[in-house]
Amino acid sequence: MGYQIYLFNSLTRKIEKFAPLEDKIVRMYSCGPTVYNFAHIGNMRSFLFADLLQRVLKVVGGYKVRWVMNITNIDDKTIRDSAIGSPAWLPEMGKQSNDPMKNLTKFTEFYRKAFLEDIQKLGINLKDFYKMPKATDYIPQMQELVRRIVDKGFGYIVNGSVYFDVSKWRQYDIYGKLYHIDFEKFKEGSRIDADSYDKEEFSDFALWKARKEGEPYWQFTLNGVKCDGRPGWHLECSVMEREILGLPFDIHTGGVDLKFPHHEDEIAQSKAGYGVEPTVFWCHNEFLLVEGKKMSKSLGNFFTLRDLLEKGIDPLDIRFLMLSAHYSTQLNFTFDSLSSARKARQRVQNYIYDLFDNQNLKGKEISVEQLKDSVFGELANDLQTPKALAHLFDFLNNNPADEVAKSSAKELIKFFEELNSIFNVWKIEPRPKVEFTIPEEVQELAEKRLNARKQKNFALADQLREKIKEKGFQVVDTKDGYIIKPLTEE
């Protein structure tokens, strides 16, 4: 039996007890990438949050999870950057053709594969996904949803494009369930064609966009009107959610920037067309800042994952840093914070190695269940990773691995296996054997230190320990004397 999970629901604006609609199976949908470029680290926070959530649901909650993440491969940006003659076209993509649809397919497939490569480096396992659908695989179903919305009186056609009538919808239901909207600024009868727009803009939104010269398109006739074109961005998720998970499903994740218009429009068009809202829980992660500011190429603080890897940064340090902050708080990404995360992650890794080394038959017995309850209890409570890790490091501070009993060390290793199935940043295995030679000078310093300790001259012993450290080694005291090892990072 798993722990009871509690999650903050953006729809109700409070933390609620979670229970799936279907016994023991959680159906979860995450807004995935728009594949027109390499994903930046702000994007990655959303995907890592979703990965953390599905892992906690499985490991801590004891559920099975059907996790779906969509691939947006048709929208304003993918069309713009795949267009014939676009400067965004890379030589690695091959030669462009005169067919806009072929170019769109080739362009987006290149970045889809790059995205899959990147998230795997960040410790997201592709096998954990139930499905990862591409929007273009569901065009007929999207056209059917548009037809339903229009037939029910909540959509209308203008010059081959189809728009959602917000004024009529507001007479039927609330528009603004996730995001407070200033209806004083609403311009009745005005329309927004762009897939993404400023929060201050507010009017009817495009369900289906009429064909433009040089753009890929699909044939579509609606109520006798020729509407050849392509779907609006907001429409895509509503369709894939219903087709793959069924409505309503349990949890929808995404960044706070998607609350409006994207998720608000999802709610309206799903209920207008299908008669039901898409999901029970809406879970949104906060923004990622870089050096205290919003990412911007003009500020020089815009990084893709690949940019950071080229600097020699371990992707698991990035993962650990992002998971260490609570998803509902803004995360300030700095190279100093990344360095701190690397040290903290390595400290846990060294502790795990030390547990495998443990041969202490007379050490203290540890209540591993108590440790597990304190750590997993925080994770069950709206994914409180900072508090969970605080419990973990407090335990490490007060229970050196070589001082616990060997039997407890084995139980602790099992605990770390479970914990790592959530964080996925450590190796649960014995310390790799490293061949090294201890310099004679270091050996002499260690002997002097042993004699100083026997004479209870601990000040001198500490000075000698520091000299040994300066030479790249550490002394570990044992009941028989000491051992010398290469200095490892704490």
C-alpha cells in the first residue's frame, strides 16, 4: 500500500487529496515540446517536473501511470521555420523540397529526435511514456472536434478559418477557471489568429486556420464551406487527450505560462465539443530564471541543454538542481547553484559507496522505515523535494555510513534504490575500483598523524589531515589505525 498523495490543483487553487478516477491507474497528460528548435532549460523544467510527478505516483503512491506527452509538430513556429528558404533550416536536415508538407515533416522530425536525445540525458526514460503522439497524426479527429463545436453554436467561420465564440461560451459556462481574465478588455467579435499571444490580449481564438500560400495544409469542408488549412495550437491537445486517455483523465501538467491561453482554451473547447472538461487536476510548475532574470538571448543568459553540456556540465547535476527546488517556486538557475547541486549529489553518492564498503558488525542499528517515512512523506505531500532532501541530509550528517551496523547498511541501500527510482541521479553500486599509488610523503604524514592522535595532540592531527588533503588524499580512521584514499568530493 502506497502513501496518500496530495497535490496542489490549479483549478481549485488548493492542495487536495489525490485519488485516480480508475482504481490504481493514473492517466496523466503533459504538454510537450513544440519541435522547431533545441529545447532550452526553461522547457526542461516542465518535463522534469512531470517526470518527478509520475515517478512519485508510482514509487510513493503505488499507482500505475499512463503518461502521455504530446509533440507539437504543426503550429506557427514550425511552419515559419520549415518554410522554403528559411534561415532556420539546418544543413543536417538535408535539402529542402518544393513541398511545404515534406519540409515540415523533415524539419520537425529532426527536432523531435533531438528532444528525445536530450530528455534521456536528463534521466527521463522513454519507456515511462504510455504514448508520445504527434499532432499531425490526429488531423481527422481535430476536424471532427471543430465540427462538433460549430454545430453546438460555439464556433463560427470567417474566410475559411474557424473561431471559438467566447461570448456565447460565457453564457453557458465560466471562461477563466485557471487564470483571472480582465473581461473589461474583452473585445467582442475580435479574433486572434496567432497560436501564442500576450496575456493582455483577449478575444475569440482560432480552432482552425485557413490555408495561406506556401504553407502545408489539409483539406477540410465544414458545413459546405471550404476550409482547407490546419489546426490551431490549442485544439491539438484536446483531441489527443480524448483519443489516447479518454475524458476526463486524472492529471494535466505544464508550465504556468500555459494557463492562459492554452489550458483555458483546452477546457472551453473540450467541454464545448465533448461535453466534459479534460481533467480533474491541473498541476503547473513555475518559471525558471537564469541569474535572477528571465531567459533572453539579448541578455546572454539563454541556454539549451546542449549549450550546458558543451561546457562540460553533467546533465544529472542539472536534473538534481531542478528537482531540488519545489516545482511551485521560481527556480533561479546559476552556475553557483549548479556547483552546489553537484556537490550535494556527490555527497549522497559517496555515502552510498560507503554503505557498500561497510563491514561494521558492532555499529548502531538504524530505523530505515522512520527515514523512509520522513522522506517519502514529504514527497507525497505535493512533491516537497526540498523538505525531503533536508530530512535526507540531516540523516547523513548524524549517521556516518561507517558507524551504522552492516545489517542497517544493507537496509539503507534498499532505501536508496527506492529513492533513486524517483530522483534517478545516483548509482546504487559499490565504489568503482581506482588504481592509485600513495606517495611516500603522504604515507609519512599519515603516520605522524596517527602518532599525534595516540598522544592526544588533536590540533596537530588536524593540521596533518589538512596537509594530506592538499596533496589530494584523505585519511579515514579505523579501529585498526587508518586507511588512505584519493580525495573524493563531498
